[in-house]
Amino acid sequence: MKRLVRFFGRTRCAVLLLTILILMTSCASGDGTQKKYASTLEAESNFLTTTGLLNPDSEIRGVWIATVGNINYPSKKGLSAAKLKAELDAIVENCSELGINTIFFQVRPAADALYRSELFPSSEFVSGEQGKAPEGNFDSLAYLIEIANAQKINVHAWVNPLRVTYGSVKYPKTDVSALAEGHIARKNPDWVIAYDDGKLYFDAGNPAVREYIALGVKEIVENYAVDGVVFDDYFYPYPTKTDGVYAVFDDDASYSAYGNGAERDDWRRDNINKLVKACYDTVKNINKECLFGISPFGIWRNGEGGSDGSATAGLEAYESLYCDAISWAEGGYVDYLAPQLYWRFITKVASYGVLSDWWNSMLDGTGVKLLISHAAYMYEEWETPAGELTSQIEYSREALAYRGSVLYGYAAITADAENIKSEISELFSDEIIYSDPTTNFKKLYLLGISDGMTTSDISLTVSGRSDPSLSLEVNGERVNRNKDGSFTIELSLLVGENRFVFKCGEEMISYTVTRTKKN
């Protein structure tokens, strides 16, 4: 077998072992494009610093405010400036009352802008017509920052980087000539690709596209006092089937021009990696305090629970969307990841607990903060959902890499589905400050395993304590740990001799365990 180690979460059955442990031991491109558009950004720098309202170690308590399709804001197209202000006022007031301290506001839903931009047209979701400014040239992002900051709420600009149109199979929008006059995709139709879901997408394989998207990020960070920029889960489009056959994303032209003999899947992932890194570098070159994060689909890859992927059985972002979030974390070009864990603990193919533990273990030691996106919207769909959000957040707060939660489903929150407001208020009632892991100067200590032991069991449960400032691995696989460095793992055993190497920093301990056949 490839793997012998399987990690699992902070189970109640481990409490006794950990308590004993504590008692025993008491004594982490294209230069032409840049030059072509530089004049629009460099003529007058209007740089604004981030607000610094929150202690950077405060638990992030966020909410996603979606603007695409008028999901959350504005309630409909073509509202007056006064009504647009009133709706943003209400959002901030609701957030303040619930203890939410960060708003993730969708400012570019489909190659458009809910802010004043020289690179993207005004959003149709505000004015009703792409390229047409709202009444009084109202600036949604600027106003939100102003009123949110007054309530000590931070704002992250949420960008969908590659979606160009918001069509559907029934109502496709794939005609570049229908885009606003002066739209970058209308000027460069070879930059976009139509897909069978009825949408147009920027071609991430084109270096000029990646550079333009980075310029769009630069424009936001230079001109608005945002506390962060975040991309969502849409990179290459989600797979679409027709009569059981997957649609083809036709990037033959860019692959032929820039593929350089790489396998297409690897090339696509590399395109996204380059895009992410370019945008991270852009943010940090302007303002090192401004955060850059991504909210990927909740399953990176399906595996056995270690570095090969989580013990799940759903759609994989790595294979289907060409998103390699672990590479972004290990490469150091994201400040946080906010995976969308929109499932329950009881979901068999994708358990919340399994995924929370897996992301925690993979980010341990990278310096990348783990935020978790939760499905508040499912309170309108799940059977007896009350308490699920509380269970999820309280569970993940113990995780070493965890630094906060972001709720998706603002409409369900305002509708107070299944009394979710009181649940959120209780969860966010007391401030929590997390600090980066620091050394406890204690050696690795284990319970439940000894060198040379023999057993007929198929697995071995091991609890332990480790230095939280140093990553811990077993046979090269990262371990899911709590903030104090404690952990519980299950080691799978093959018949015969099994060797386990525990490594924490420079410390290494090796054990041999023999499994015998049962009579």
C-alpha cells in the first residue's frame, strides 16, 4: 500500500489520553501589456492604506456579499444612489449587530466593476447596463469602506478573476460584440473562450490576460483602502456535461503557443499558479499589510487523508478547475485560504470534520492562515440545521492553522433561517485573539505506541504532544494538530512489520510495530 497513516480529528475518545499526557508531562509576461495600460494607473497615485481597525490576530468573522446576479446587493438593477446607499447601510448595520468584523464584498463579478475603474466597465448588476455608471456615478466600494470602517468592520475586495459574462445554458452570453463599448474582451476577442455553460471566460493560458487581471488588482489596492483582495473558486470553468459527455474548454490556440510540451492539465494548473502569484506580488508591492487570499472549492483532491488528498469522494478542484491551492500555500503567495466547506459533519462523501482537519494539517507550517467558508445558505435547505454552524466553528477553533470563518448565505442570515442570527451572535459575542504558533520548548511525546510492540489490530490510535511552532510529520505526512501542538492520529497497520517515523523540526523518533494475523 502507498500509505499507512490516516489522520482524524479531535475526537472525544482522545480526551482521556490527552489528559493523561498533560498530567505526565506537566513536571508556524508580457511587458507590452504593462506599458500599454500603465498610464491609466501611474499618472496619479491615489494610494490609501488599509484601515488597521482590527488587531491582525483577531478571529476573522466574515460574511460574503455577492453582487453577481443581484444575489445580495443591490437588490435589483437600476436603483438610485440613495437606495444603493440605504442597502449598504443595512448590510453594515446587520453585520455590526451580529458581531461580524469583515465583509467580503464582490467588486468584480464578471469582468466588470462595482468601483470606479479605467480597466473594467461599470457593472450591469448596479446600473442595469454594462458600462453605464450608476446614478451620480455612485461608488459602491468606496461608500462601503467608509461606513464599514465607521463600525470597525474591515472590507476585502472579492474578485472573480476569469469570468467575463454571466450567461447560462438556457440564456447564453458568449457574444463579445454584446459587451460594453471599450471592454477589454471586445477589443481582444482572442483573450476569451466560450464554454458550454453559456459564459465567456478569460483564457488564463494567455500571458497578456494574466497581466491584465493583475493590473485590475493593482487598480483596486492603489485606489481603495481595502484590507484584502480575495479570489473565489472560479478559475477554469466547472465541468459541464451534455448527454453524458463533458464539454471541452477550447484553449488549443494558447496551448499551442505557450504549452511548451507540457501536459495540458499541468500547463493549466501552472497558468493559474502564475496568475495567483502575479496578483499576490502586485498586492504586496503596493501595500504589504493588505492581505491576499483565495476561497477554493472545498476538496483539493480525493485521497486517503494525507498529502495525496482528503478522505473524500467529490469533485476535485485540482483535476476539474486546475486549482492547486496547496502549491499556493507552500509557495508563499497567499496570506490565507478560505476553502468552501459547504457540507455537514454527517455528509459521507465530504464530511466537514474530515475536510477541516485536512486543510488544517496541510497549512500547518506554511504560515498561511486557514479561514473556513461555511454554508449559512443551507440553513434554508438542510433538515434540522440548527446548531450545525456552532458545532463547525467551535470544532475548527481548536485547529492550529485556523484564524476565522466566513459565512456564505447573507439572505438566509437576514431572513433568520432556523434562528441562525442568535447562533451567529452567540458565536461572535466574545473577541478571540489568535497568535502565531510559538515554541513550548518541549520534546515530542507520544502515547499509545512503543518500539517493537506487537498487535493483531488493524490500526493503532496514538495521541501526543509536539512543539506547535514546528511542523510535525509521520512518514512524511503532515499531522492534524490543535493550537497547543496536541494531536490524535490513527496509524493503519499491514500484516507484518510497520515502521513509523515521527519528525518534528530536527527531532526524529522511529517505531516498529508488528501486526500479527488473528487466529
